[in-house]
Amino acid sequence: MNLRFARFLVVALLFLGMTGGAVSAVDMESSRFRIDSANVNSAAGNKSSTNYKLSDTIGQLAAGEFSSTGYVVKAGFQYLHSIIPFRFSISDINVALGTLTPNVPVTASTVLTVYFGAAGQYLVTAIEESPFKTQSGNAIPDTSCNGGGDTCSESLAKVWDSVSAYGFGYGMSGDDIPADFIDATYFRPFPDRTAAESPATVMTSINVGKNRISTLTFKVNISPIQPAGSYQTIINFVATPSF
């Protein structure tokens, strides 16, 4: 028996960025304290002419990376200057999986793109806001992949290629993805916010780069007893740079 469903994933994006400009030194005082900040970046900017481009800061006394047991300090405005602004985009924010038939897996993809050029690292995480379900509450379970030795989790991808293994999950390919996505047969279930689970990392890197591109592939496989209906969920992506 064929079961007909209209499948939609609405992908929500929260973008966290940071911008900066020139900072001037300011002395601050009250009846109880005084702060002299003469070494704060007192002049900065981009200068250019026909033959050169210069970006500079003035006032920093000790720029560089300093470390000891338990901490790392990256000091200096110019040390953290990035020539690649942080950007994050999703190619498709409304993904339709169409009509599903029992024991016939269906996939659909969206492309994640990151530009990153700071001294820290970037992180992209994902979480489902609720199970993949109808308004009446019928849910397609999160995948456990093939099960047995190939049982996957929110933090570990495993092989999912059996047509009798049911559920909803995702796979990854491309740049800066977790190492457990070995090939196109490896999948994970999404963490579920309603179950108080933590978002999963889907992209991360400390390397500077433009057009860091990965493909996230949604996969659904239903059993013959899955109730008919229109199923949906929201996948929330958060992209965070550190400087």
C-alpha cells in the first residue's frame, strides 16, 4: 500500500556575527575609581593609493599569541584583523520531500556555505525544534541507521542503507564536516530540542577560507504502518564565529 505525504522542512537560520571599527582611548573615572586606557587602539583604519593598501592600528603594546597551562591569549587589534568577513548561507530554506512510499527511502539536500577569516574558529550547529510529525502528533521516529553494530546517534554517524530501517536523519559531505560522515551511506539523527538534547556540530574549522561548502542531505524512510498525513519539522542552524 502506498502512503501519500506532503513533506516539508522549514529551515531556520540564526546568524551570529561580529563587526568592529576604530576604537579610541578614553579615560574613565568616578568617585571610587579611575581607568587610564592610553594603550587602547587609538587610531586605526584602511589607507590606500594607486600602488598600495595599508590597514593599521596604533596603541597596542604587546600583540601576539601567548599561552600557558589552561589559557591562550590572542592580543592585539591587528592580530585579529580579518580580510574575509564572516558569512553563512543556506541554499534552500524550504525543503520538500514529496510523497513517500513504505520501504522506499527519499532524500533531499541543501547546501551550507561559510566564509571565515578570523583568528579563532567557526562553528555551525543544527537541531530539530520538534520530531518530524503531523499536527495531530503522529511522528516519524529519528533514525537509528541500520541498527546493531551500525546504530547511529546524534554525535556518531553510521551506515544507513537498509530499506527496512526506518526513520528521519541526515548525512553530510563536503568541507569542514565531522569525520564520522565517511561516505554517502553514513547518517545521524538530528538532536531534538523537545527532548532537551544539545545541537550537533555539522561544520567547523580553524582554517581561513572562502566558499567553504558542504551538502546536508535529509533522508526519510517509512514503514508500512506509518499513518498518512502531512509531516513537518523545523531544523534550526546556528553559525557562530570566534575572533
